[in-house]
Amino acid sequence: MAKVTVVGAGKYGSTTVQRLAEMDIADEVVMTDIVEGLPQGLALDMNQSRPIEGFETRVVGSNGYQETAGSDVVVITAGVPRKPGMSRMDLLETNAKIVGEVTRKVADASPEAVLIVVSNPLDEMTSLAAEVSGFPRERVMGQAGMLDTARFKHFLAEELGTSPSRVEAMTLGSHGDTMVPVPSMVKVDGKPLTEVADAETIERLVQRTRDGGAEVVALLKSGSAYYAPSSAAAAMVAAVLGDTGEVMPVCAWVTGQYGIDGVYLGVPAKLGRAGVAEVVELPLTDTELAELREAAEAVRSKQADVAKLIG
Ligand code: APR
């Protein structure tokens, strides 16, 4: 029996649960939140869509962790989102407290689970969850690269008048200012990006991708993005539950690949039932490699700050 827990029944958490239920890949999806009635009400509402949507997954809402026991995968979305003008880093202290607390409970209830962290600032919260859970690092990862890549593909497809399904791309690095978009790996309609777009256009789209989350936050005025983020998280859950071996850009523990060691960073990783089966090394240009190493050092120093926060 496949069981998934999503911690946090806010925008990101509830849309992830909805996507997972409609994908019909788990017997049960449990959604837990501190707000009384919220997860229960959302679960009831989603279950009532079952006869129309035709999924079998049972959605359960709770305010505790008993119902989450024995989960195969746990997605952590608990935390506060950004307000306009805020950077993800401004959430650090508040979300470190929340993510630390929920990770402890999740790890007790589901000691064999694969953890997928999505709370921001992403790289730091993933590192924190690994630390607090004490889980082997391959069983703890974060979602950011799938989302950044999807945003990049969307902008490229719009700009170049093609379907997003005809764009191959990958973003690495951190979920923030040091995101590395890897233009050398981009193909549009099978052609290298440099053949179909000039340098100025590429730089503009790269920058828009880096600022992709902030652009949505500024428009929404309250809360942050959740449709594309929940698609990304649900795809990762599906790869783990289905043991597919798909290579996805995720925030994973890097152990020497790309000349980087001992840090959580956005890299391509092969996902399966045990979490990250392998960090995949792509042939990057010297500039991209330098950017990735720079991102690693930026994240490394922040992750050390987080370790201090939780003592
Ligand atoms: N335990 C469980 N749930 C919690 C806790 C906690 N300790 N603290 C907060 N929550 C819940 C809130 O009650 C709320 O329902 O987390 C939920 C957050 O939902 P939203 O405010 O709608 O935020 P959301 O858009 O879902 O973003 C969540 O993901 O993208 C990131 O930056 C974003 O860190 C943020 C997270």
C-alpha cells in the first residue's frame, strides 16, 4: 500500500494533494496542518470529487501525525510564503523553526520515508530536514529545479513560439539568486538554443526565470506560486513511488560530483524508491561549472547559519 503525507494544507500543500489524488498513484494521501478543520475540510471536499474525477486515492485530513504513520513519501510544505518585495531568504528564521518541528514529528512517525522539502528558502530547509531527521541523505531532497526548469521552458516556448513539450532544458544551482540555467543544454525543436535565440534574449529569459517566483508574488500580492510548484512536487513523488529512475533536477546531497562535496544543491538526480539513487553529472561548459560551484559555496555558508539556528 502506497501512502503519502503532505505537511501543510495551504496553497502549495493542498494543490499537491489534489494533483497526487488525481494521479491516482497512492492508496492514501494524508494532509496535516496546525489549523483545525482546514485539512479535514479540504480532504472531505477532495474526496467528494472522486466520483467525478474517477480516482481511488483516499484523502485524509488531520492535525496530528498519528494518521501519517508509515508513509512512503512525505512532502513538507509547512511554513510561511513570501510577501511582495521579500526574498526567500527573509523567511529563513520563521520557516527553520516550523520545518525543524514538523520534520521531527514526521521522522518519528515515518522512519522509512523519503522526504521532499518544498518550504523556502529551499536549499537551506532541505539541509535542515536532513539534519533534524537524521535520515540517510539520499532519502531527503528538495523541490526547486523541476519548478525553475518548467518556468524556463515556459518562457522559452512563449518567446520562440513553440510548445513547451518541444523544449529541452535544465536548471541547476540554488533556488534563488545563484540559480544556474545551463543554456548549453537547452534545445528548442531539436536545435541548440544559440541557433534560435540571440545572447540578449537568452539573458533576458534566464533573468526572468531567476525572478520567476517573485514575478508571481508581485502579481498575487498575497501568497506565492503554487500551481507549477505543486506540479513539480507531485512529479517527484510519482518518480519515487513508481521507482522510475527518471532524472530530474532536484535539490540533492552532492558528494564530489562536479567537484562539489558535502552540500545540498540543485543537480540532476535519478529518482527511485530509495530517494536519490544517483547524482548525474552532465557535461557543463566551464562558465556553467564555475556558476554551479559558486552556487554551492553560497548555499554552503547559508546552510551553516541554519545549523546554528536550530542549535
Ligand atoms: N505544522 C503544520 N502546518 C503548518 C505549520 C506547522 N508547524 N506551520 C504552518 N503550517 C501551515 C499553515 O497553517 C498553512 O496552512 O503551512 C501552510 C502554509 O500555507 P500557505 O500560507 O498557503 O503557503 P504556501 O503557498 O502553501 O507555501 C508554503 O512553500 O513555496 C513555499 O515559500 C513557500 O515556504 C512556503 C511554503
